Amino acid sequence: MQPSKLIVIGIGNQYRSDDAAGLLVVRRLREQPTGSYEVHERAGEGTALMELWKGAQRVVVIDAVESGAVPGRIHRFQANLEPLPAPIFRDSTHAFGLVEAVELSRALHQLPSNLLIYGIEGESFEAGGEPSRAVLTAINDLVKELRQAIDQFPGEQSVRF
Amino acid sequence: MKTRTIQVSYLARVEGEGGLYVKVRNDRVVDVKLKIFEPPRFFEAFLRGRNFAEVPDITARICGICPIAYQMSAVHAIENAFGIRVNGQLRALRRLMYCGEWIESHTLHVYLLHAPDFLGYQDAIAMAKDHASIVQRGLQLKKVGNELVTLLGGREIHPINVRVGGFYKVPSRQELEGLAERLKRARDAALETVRWAATMPFPDFEQDYLFVALRHPHEYPLNEGRIVSNRGLDIGVGEYEDNFLEEHVEHSNALHSVLKNQGPYFVGPMARYNLNFDQLSPVAQAAARDAGLTSVCRNPFQSIIIRSIEILYACDEALRIIAQYEPPEGAAIPAPVKPAAGCACTEAPRGILYHRYRISDRGAVLDAKIVPPTSQNQRVIEQDLSQFVSRFLTLPEPELEWRCEQAVRNYDPCISCATHFLKLQLDRR
């Protein structure tokens, strides 16, 4: 059986300061593709995320979070094993965002077998602002981490963490 | 004095964050405030100085749920300024694209946001555990809307294919025909959706609303029409600002719209339906009648049926457009830049969306005005809450809170459009 392609999804709004973090990570990955993976940008609407990861085995999602931790901190959640801490995901306050998409997929038995979600702690989500220095540093670190992880296992067309 | 306090600090299942405050004194509702906290109108300022050609792509980012509506109002307003008119197949393609957005947006609301209220579930996730096949039907239906928007918009989110004068690229016949089979299945699913929605339990809550929607002589309104009401308003879009007022209220960052001398008004699917029933396709009209509706519906809780009828109409209309499609010779008509102002109003899934732009001789935006449907519905939402809480004060506290949230969700408020976040908070003492 062919291993399924790794899917990397960045979520965010480029007009809202640190909310753009997820988008910026996947744009960097797209600049220098390594290994075999698909890169997608999304606004965070839940059913679109479900459609994207339906049938996939390995999925990585990057989003901005707001938990009160130090700005730039990178949180990691293995969503196929445990529920996301809903309040920290900004999408969770939307009608139907990432957190809802994960849980509805779980209820319908459509969750990828390996769904890793990175949350980059934001400092500011003001409309019209630029990403903060702390978040830009975190984006660099996460891009390096993801590239390394993907490069380590190019033949498997998948990623291990 | 006996006072009661109900605190619902967060309203789930609406797009965005905001607050709702209901004050009850001696079993009488004395105040209802829909609060919006986010600084609004960022985009209006952001557009100033930008080239007109960037406007459709920038405004598409105001809302992740209804980007097409923003693009459509934007391009029609700028075309109005430049004195050009997009006709024929390009016009039909715009209508087709809008049908895709109605399918996406309405299906999300009907299945995942509103239905759990009626069926007694906390959310769609809990509902899916008992009604997996129904939720799957909703997801499939929404997917067809996504596909239509992706094909015409160039990508799934923040579509980039719309331009002043038409499109950057138009689809081939084969590309559209490839979607037709799935749209036929979607139309069947939409019909089932209408039947299913009609079985929900509805509270007896008819109100005498002032409905406002577009009306077109030959079609159910999407991109074009006069602005009409059920109380005699009948104006061209250019007269919008002479007839509607935006008022700042202290408790909200979103401006409240009122019709001059008449007050709050109701926009969206209910208004469109009540003012345009005769323009629905035969299959949509028949489905409405089978669902027990007449051409007039004044119970906002039944908006779930009306949205389902509009999903059915959008599938039907999309199939009609695809069947008649011939690729146009060019993807766009020329857009000669001139210093001018123009406006347009289109029917976003949640109601009329008004845009006005003033453009310089070099094509730069001098100023922009955007009035989203949710800010127009704010007053009516407050009135509904006031009436509803007054009539159902005897309900146990948790149920009353639930019903209040449901009453707000009747309007599918998209607070992201009205501002960005809206937290709903219900305070009752």
C-alpha cells in the first residue's frame, strides 16, 4: 500500500499581526520544498480542514494560539490522541474552526491517524499589524524543525516527530 | 425591586465573538444590548490609497465564510463608478459563483450551527454521534459549494480570480459539466434538507418585521436589483445612503443601521424569501409548500427551512447556468479608469451587502464604505431578544439562555464581517 502524502496546513489571517503565523510557516516551506508533501493555506473554516485531511494519514497543522504563555512559544498537540485545549485556539471562538473540525472528524471516525498540531503563541492580534519579533523567531525555529523532520525520512513520504 | 441576572459570557456557534446583554427587572425585560467590541471599519481605512484592482482581493479577506459576497459587491461598485456593465456569460458566471457561496455558507449554518439547537445537542459534534449520516449529508452538500467556488474563484479560500470587468480566467464547458453530476446529487440532498428542516420543533414566535432585500424583475436576487421592503420602499442602490442611516451606539463597535423614519429592518434569507418568493424556481417553491410554508414566513426560527430552500434554489440555479454556459470570448471587459464614485449592493448569504468607493483619476481608492448584513440586523436581533425573553421568562434559566442563543443564531450573525470578533454575553437579573 502506498504511504499517504504528508499534508501540511497553515491557518491564519495575514491582516491580523501574529494570527498570520501559520500561513507564514507554510509559505516558507513552499519556498524550498523538501521531501514529498503538500502545503495548504486555510482561513481556519472547519469543514474545509476536514475535507483536506479526510483520508490522509499524516497531517501537520500550524496555527496561532493565545494561551497567556510567553509570545513565540511553540505548543505541540498530538490531536489524534487527545482533544485540543479549545480556549487557546483563536479559531475555537469562530463558528466552526480547527478545534471543532478535529472533534467532528473524531466523532465521524475520519481523523488522520497522525495529526500533529503546532500552536505558535501570539503576542498581538491587532488588525493591520505586522507579526511580532517573538513570533517571527518562532516561525524560523519551526520551519527548521519541520524541514529537518521531513528531510530525515524522505523515502517514506511522511514525517516522524 | 426584584432583579435577575443571566450571564452567558460566550455565545457559541456564531461567526466571531461579541456580547449580548439582557437586563430583566421585576420579570420585565428593560434592556437588551448586542455588544460588539472589536474596532470596526479597519478595512475601509486599509483600502484608502490602494489601486482599485486590488479591492476585490482585499475585501475577500474580510470574511472567511463569505468572501465572494465581498468581491461581488466590490467589483459591481467599481464597475458602477467606471460606467461599465458586465453582461452575458460573465454575468452568469458571477451568479454561479455566488450560488456556490450560498451553498457553502447556508449548509454550514443549517447543519453544524443551527440544527443542534433544535435537536437538543450542545453542538454538531454531539449531534454527529447520534446523527452521523445527516451530518455527512451536510458535509457532502457543503463540499459541492466549495468546489464551485474553488473552480471559479481560483482557490478554496480568499478567491483571487474575480476582477473589475469580469474574471482573470473563465472555466471551460467541460470543467463546469464535470460539476453538474455532483450538483444534481447536491440538489437531491438539498431537497432532503428542506424536508428534514421542516420537521424541527418551532416556537410560536411570529413578528411583524420590516424586511429589506434586493428585488430583480427576472430572477431571485444575487448580484443585482432594486432595494425593496414589505412596506413600500423601492429604490435604486444609488439611493441607499439617502434612505438608510448608520448610528453609533455606545455598547457596540459596529454601527447600527436603520431605515430612515421606519427604524430597524431585517435582511437575509427570510427577507429575500418574503420579497421574492415568486422568483424562486418551481422546485424550490414546491419544496417550500411541501414544507408547510406559504409565500410569507415571519417566524425567524423557521429561517432554517428558508436557508435550506435557498440551498436548493442555489443548486437548481447553478445547474441552469451550467446547462446554458458557452465560454465567453474574453474573461473580462475593459475597465477604463476615471475619477468617479460608485456603489453596489448584492445579496450576501446573510443579507444585503452595500459597498461604495470613490476612485481617483489614477485608479486609487480615495474612500470606501462597507455596510455588512450583520450590522444591519443588529437592532432586529435586539428586538427579537426583548420580545422572546419577555414571553418565555417562565422557562428554567438554562433553557431560557439556550433559547436566547438560538434566537441570535436565527440570524446566522457573521460578526467577523460586522467587525471581527463578537462575544455574546447575556446578563439577566
